[in-house]
Amino acid sequence: MLSSEKFCRHCGAEIPQDSAFCPKCGSPISFDQAGPSAQARRKKAEKGEKREKEEKGENEGEKQEEKEREGSVSGALFGGGVLIWLGVTFYLATSGQIAWSKWWLSFMSGLGVLLVLLGLYYSLRSRSLFPFFGIVIGGAIILIIGLSGFYAISTELWPVMIILLGLVVILVGLFGRRRVPKP
């Protein structure tokens, strides 16, 4: 007997026209079947939902692993950069190319540059500057403070400027986050 129905009533699989048996489970198909049972349709729907959840879980797991990998790479780059800069500034101070009284200014300037680069790296990876605005601003401030010691810029207003910039970063973080859509 050949079937003209669309779904197997045992497994819910789609059946090609004029088939005598289900291509998935092998059950015989008869003309008297009215279509898949409610149970077979439910099983098929559950399998599809389960498959979607598994795929979504795998994608989220892969994304989490990528974030962790990115964090460890950027952490290693930043940490290595700090150590290299520390060695360079120590070398410059011990060889007399910079005075020991100016060593910390050199180190702060380099640390500021590294923080700005780290913030820009994160921003390029996420295609958004906003989440890393604080890192970039903080690095820029440390860089400017370090350079100000070399160029004898007045430092009387530094504490006030740093406090104000800190407040701006906090406010942007609090109020700006509301505009960023949640995943």
C-alpha cells in the first residue's frame, strides 16, 4: 500500500509521496492513517527544541572560551609590556640617561601609553569604545601626569582635574550603559 500522507504517525518524520515505509523509522505506512499522532508531533518538536538549545549552548560556550582566551592574551601583552617598560626605564636610570628622580615619571608615562593601547585594543575587538572608555581616559591621565614632570607643567590643579575626570568616567559609565542594548 502506498501513502499520500506527509508525516509518519510513529516518529513524525516527513514521508515522500508514494512511500510504503517511513524513511526514518521504517514503519509501514497505510492509507488509513490520518497523519502523525499528537505524540509523534510533540516528540519531533521536542527534538527540534533540544537541538536548538544544544546549538545555542555550544555557541555561548565557544564565545565564553574566546573571551577568556582574549582576556589571557591581552593580560599577557599588558603584563609583558609593563615588565619590558620597567626594565627599559631601570636601564635608562642605571646608565645615567635619565635621573633617578625622573625615573618614576618615565615609568608612569610608559604605563599610561600601555593603558591607552590596551583600551584601544579592547575597543577594536568589541567594535565599541564605550565599555573601555575608563581604561583609555585613565591611561591618558597617567601619561599626562608623567609627561608633566618632564616639562615642568604646573601641577597645582592636578588633584582637582583628576577628581573631575574620575567623576565624568563614573557618570558616563552609569548613564551611558542604559543606551547599550543587552545581549
